[in-house]
Amino acid sequence: MAPSTPLLAVRGSEGLYMVNGPPNFTENTVFLRVNLVNVADNELLHSFNLPKAVCLEFSPKNSVLAIWQPYTTSKDGTSGVPNLQLYDVKTGKCLKSFIQKKMQNWCPSWADDESICARNVNNEVHFFENNNFGTIANKLHLQKISDFVLSPGPQPCKVAVYVPGSKGAPSFVRLYQYPNFNGPHAVLANKSFFKADKVTMLWNKKATAVLVIASTDVDKTGASYYGEQTLHYIATNGESAVVQLPKNGPIYDVVWNSSSTEFCAVYGFMPAKATIFNLKCDPVFDFGTGPRNAAYYSPHGHILVLAGFGNLRGQMEVWDVKNYKLISKPVASDSTYFAWCPDGEHIVTATCAPRLRVSNGYKIWHYTGSILHKYDVPSNAEIWQVSWQPFLDGVFPAKAVTYQAVPSEVPEKEPKVAEAYRPPALRNKPITSSKLHEEEPPQNMKHSGNDKPLSKTALKNQRKHEAKKAAKQEARSESGQDLALNSAQQQSTPRNVVSLPTTGDPEVDKKIKNLKKKLKAIEQLKEQAAGGKLLEKNQMEKIKKEAALLQELEDLELGV
């Protein structure tokens, strides 16, 4: 029997409704309020009177529904009522109510088989077994536990916990195996590090290793507005390492392949790099540089999408990661959401409120770049969320990768190519071929004819050689540009001079130097904004002054 087609759930100002997956895309029944519905026959199972419900989450086997409402207190200062409810999906009975003040990490965590459920409560992780929430079966206590993550897959379940540093002590992440939390040999692995105000912990599918993205709120070097990030690798066998990223800058995304043998990181100042690493933290394949800040492996792990969403234009690169070949380069402008369909062949991108309140809608793509279905909501309506119906692993078998775009009846509009910004003083003048950034092409990091990756020493030497080569090329390029500029200055009239070494007046030269310094700072701010960073009000004001500064510079250089 062929597997059924995943449904797409859509939630917005028009209500909650279901859309049949490819190839039909027909709409199903509209559901109002907070309801439990059997999507196989549209049967209403239960309805809950929770008008302030904000977040919903099912347990892995759909046995329990967790619902969170904003926490409120009484006017007389007494404590509020429990705002986190856990309901039995079959009976509709409330199994347990908790007080959960913060929306962050509001939902309890379950093991895949639901034999364990855990919550972080006052420096402890409380464990419940078999959805019996009346008794705490076990506790993991560490001073100032900030976060924890349960491992996926079958038992025994493992736990990664994070404790932030204080008073000069480093932060650390420890791995445990449930329920062994006490004794000298209870810790499977431990990794301590400084520069960590918060962390993101990512288990691989086989629960053999965790990737930890450690972030600081402020980058003391001033290189990044969003702080500083480092990437760490911790394995359950006790091994750990710092993942060496060849380009400085933020870490935008890190994702495991479903094979659990490799992971992809997107990092570095724009244009960002993307690299696949093996379990030794050695680079295997480098995708070069590009306008990207996210990575998404397909459910079967054989296709990887690199994308640039948010403040970027929505460009996507779809790669066959078995052969490291580019499949397609579609563009999903203004997208705020991306998800693979469980069948491993289709993708949904959406523009949702409140991130964007205009041009809301969603598109369903084939990974070869064809748009198979498109829905735009009316101008007076919004879409808040879309989500594929989940399926167990193995329901949809992996298919061979195709490079030929599948046919589509949806008319495709060519995206408008935005022209590069040019200051007013440089408009109506010949465009030079100079680039702000040197583009790096994709590169296989393995020896040709040999599947073994380069050693760390060889990689270090290779990077040094490439850096020296790039520096020499840059020096030659600058020297050539200086010669060309001097020649042009000698042949042109004073009114067309672009830049002069000196004016003969020390005060004017000093002003010119200061203006160039300010313009250089503005260019750096514009690069940061293009890379997705949110600028402060005073920084935006500096950018607005660019035209006036350029005019002032031109007047000084021309002696006006």
C-alpha cells in the first residue's frame, strides 16, 4: 500500500484549515477554536475552552497535548493559576497543570517513545515516566541549570544539560544517561568553555554526539553587533573538540545530517561560508561563499538546501550532497518559514505574520526548483503558521536525485534583480569592476582519489597558503588600481578628479582624511545590515548622512 500524502496545516486570520499535499492541493474543512481533530476522517475528538491559548504541542506519539497560556497574577498580588495544561488526547482529560511563567522553553520534553517526560524547574530537571505526572520519578540537580535537551531515538535516553558560568568559572555542558545522574562515573562527557551567555544544543539522530553553539551577548572585539559565537562538539564516548571555522563572523545555522556522520555549518561575515564537517570536526566539503544564513537537510539526508532568508533576498541553493552537485537555485523572496515535506521531495516556504504582515502566503516547491502550488492570502488577511503533517521515519522511501525540473502549471515570475547601491557622487559615472568581497567557489576538502579527509596540520598549512596567496593578489590588485587612478588623474581636468593625494593645505587634508574615515565606517555598517544585523538608531542616522559626506568630500578635493 502506497504511503498517504502529507497534509499541510495552515493557521491564520481565516482560521485553521488543512490542505492536501501534492499533487492535489485541495482545501479541507475549516476548524475554529482549539479543537482535536482526526485528520483521516475530519472527526472532532475534543474541544477545549481556552481562549488565551498561545502555544500547542503534541507529544511524540500524540498521546498528550500540551497547551500554554500567558501567565497572569491577581490584582491583590497572589500567585496566578497554572497556565500550562497537559491533556490526554484519547479522553480529553487534563492530566496535569503547571505554573510556567516564561514562554521560552515552555513545553515539556519527551523521549521518542514517551517513556520519559522532563521539565526544568528551579535548578533541577524533573523526570516523569510513562506520562504519569502525579509522581516525579527522578531528578537531576545541578546548581543553576539553564537548559537541557533529551536525545532522540530509542532507549536508553540521554540528557545534555547546560550550566552558565559565574564569578570567573567557565560554563559547561554535561551528558548523562537516564537515570544514572549520581556517582563519579555518571557523567558521559563534559565540555567547559568561556564566552557563553547562552547555548543551543543539537543532538544527532543516533544520540552519539551533541553540537553546542555558544553565544555571548556582546562581542568585546567590536567585530559583531550580535555578539560572538563558537561551535563545540561533544560525543557520548567522552571526546570533545572546538570546531575550527575558517572565516570569522557569526554562526548563522548548524544542522546534522540524518546519517549522524556529518553536519553543516553556515558562518562568517557576509557573504557567508557553508561547510560540511565529519565527526572528527574536519571539513569535508566547502560550498564557498554566498548570501545565505540557513541550512536544511532533507529527511533522508541526501539533499541540502542553503538559503538566505530574513534580511537576505531568499536565494536558495539545492545540493546533492552524495555527489556534491548543485541541483537548482530557486528564489523564495520574503520567506519567513521553510520546511521539508516528510516525503523528501517537496518543500514549503511561507511569508507569515507577525514577522511580515504584507504579501502573506505560501508556496510548495519540488526541490528541482519548480513551484507546484502557490497561495496568496487577501490583503486584509494574514497567515500565522504553516506546518506539514508529521510521519514516522521510513514511511516514505528515499528516491534517486533528479536534476531535471519537474513540470508545473504555476506561472513563474522572474524575480526582480536589485541593483547595487551607488552613492550620488558616483552615479552617472562609469561602473568599475571592483568587488567589495572576493567570491570563493565550492571546494572538495578531500584528497583527489582518496576519501580520507586532510589532517588538521595539512588543513592549517593549506589555509595559510591560501591566505598568503589571497594577500598577494589583493596587493597586486590595489597596486594596479593606484596606477590606473594616477594615470586617469593626469589625463583628466581638475573637475573630474576622483581623489587627490594632497591639496597643499594641511587643514583641508585633515578634513578629507576624517571624512574618508567616516565613509569607511558607514560602508562597514551597510555591510553588517546586508548581513542581517539589526542596526541601532544612531547607526542608521550615520548611514543617512552618507550623501552629504560624499558631497562635502568632493567639494574639498576639488577646492570648492
